[in-house]
Amino acid sequence: MTTYRDSGVNIDAQDEALREVRRIVRDTFTPNVMSDIGSFGGLFRASFEGIEKPVLVSSTDGVGTKIRVAQAMKIHDTVGYDLVCHCVNDILVQGARPLFFLDYYATGKLRPAVMTDVIRGMARACRENGAALIGGETAEMPGFYGDDDYDIAGFIVGVVDESRLLDGKKVREGDVIIALPSVGLHTNGYSLARKVIEKAGHDFQTVLPGVGKIGEALLQPHISYLQPLLPLVNSGDIHALAHITGGGLTDNVPRILPSGLDARIKLGSWPVLTIFSLIHEAGGVDPDEMLRVFNMGVGMVIVAAPESVDPIVKQFTRINQKFYFIGNVVKGSGRVDYDRPPAGFASWIG
């Protein structure tokens, strides 16, 4: 008699993993959650105190080949954390706070301990951001993934009052551009980073000056900018936000620019992390390519009117949030225009 297990799918292993997952996930539940893990659908009560015209904002994403680094380092909780924070930032740029999150976990052979670590990271990020992890899907797919391979995706829903929605329409010539720092690659550019590291003869265990162990530097967690920015969104002090992910500053900032305006950004106005200098030098990667692939040390861009700078600075100073003034909005054609350092375009990287 042929069983499902004979084909490579172990339902008992899934049940074992889900028992621990249920315990972890319940800690993220908010009063609006109406269902338990294991339901066919997650139930969330749609009541939003203080919001007159609620607009739901949704997003979905993954963490790309950063998972390869996690697998090599046998550190799995950080990629789950990354996934939630990435999705939180993606809806924050439209002014939304998160309500609930769902995950998708696919693997060749279910390893309960690995899956639990991944979900534990998701749950930690959900708790920190006030989001309920209300459900998900686990798929064991032998023959499609290798036994130790897995992939994850996340789905988030948030809410914003229509009057506070950020869509870039408020951006004006003369607005100030402020950057909040990243702590590493976050969740983008890992295919190029891994290729460069291999080409340079390094591996993830290699220790380099100013970087430390390469694998640990690459696994630095994706930051959520919800806590420092939501009060400023609610107060109306922000005209627009850009989450600097794949495409870097070059492609993401234009997404919030109205027609006829450019973002003039001064290279050298913020510190470039050593990991990016390493990738640039070891791989001979062109500076323009670096700016289009990586965040280069900027995780979030804020566009605000000059008169809003004081309350923004006060907010960041109060919570010890680092920030950098990196440019202004000027007349143009909807792109990023970089002011290049006198010593040359590449001097600001290394």
C-alpha cells in the first residue's frame, strides 16, 4: 500500500510543527482576532477606533535569496523577522499601520525545528509592530525543492484614514529629503552579493576587518520604521515616504515624485556601510549599479516641507533615531539626480 509519506510528504511532521507554531502565534493576537490558527480562514474584526474613512492597504513579498545565507549559517529566525518588517514598511509608506499578517512556508522536506524558528522570527516582528499573525500555509513539495530548501512569503493588511493617506501628491519643489539608515542589505541584492563573495574566494564564515563574519553581516535584520514614523504620519508632517528595497534609491524614490519633479540627492551625506564597500571593491561593481541594486545604507526616505523639519527632528531626537539630510526636491522629469563628490563618484563608497 502506497502512502503520502512514501511520496515524500509527512503529515505527522506537519502536525508536530504546527503544535509549537500555534503556541508561538497566539502571542501575537490582538483583540480584533476572532479565529484560531488552523481555521480555513483568519477572522479579524473590522473596527478601527479614531479612523473616520478607513482605507485598507495590502502588500505581499518575500526575502529572496537571503534564505540561502540563512541556510548556510543555520540561522533561520532572522529571515522570518525580515519578512514581516519588509511588509510593514511597504504599507507604512502609504501611511498605514499593520493589522494582520499571513505567511506561506514551502519546503522540500519539512524540518519542524527549522520551520518553528522561521515562524518564531515572524511572530517576534508581528508583536513589535502590533500585527496579528492570524494564519498561513505550509507546503511540503518533494521533487520541487531540495530536502533542506525552503522559501517564505508574507501577506499583510493595514489601515489608514483616507485623510492621512500618503500617495506623493503633496510633494512640492523645495521639500527636504531625509534618510533613515539601514543596518545592511535588508532583503535585497543577495544574488549579486553572494556572487561577489564567491568570486572573491570568501565564504559566509570568512571574517573581514570592519565587517566581521560575512554571513552574520548579511543576515543583519530588516528594520521596521513604523515606530519612529507613524506619529509623524499621523501629525501630517510627512509628504511622502519611500521604502528603499530592490532598485535602491535610483528606482524607489521616483515612485513618490509627481510629474515635473526630481529628487536631488547628495552622495556622501550619509555613511555607507562597510558591507557595501566590500561588495563594490571585491566585485568591481560599478557605483551606478550599486545604487540601483542596494539600499547603500538608507532604508527609508522621508520627503517633508521645510516647515516640518523641526517637529521631525524633535521626534527623532526624542527616541534617539539616527537620520540624515540627503537632498531636496527640485524641478525635473521624475528621477533621482545625484550630486557627485568632488573626489569622484566612487569616492563616497569606499
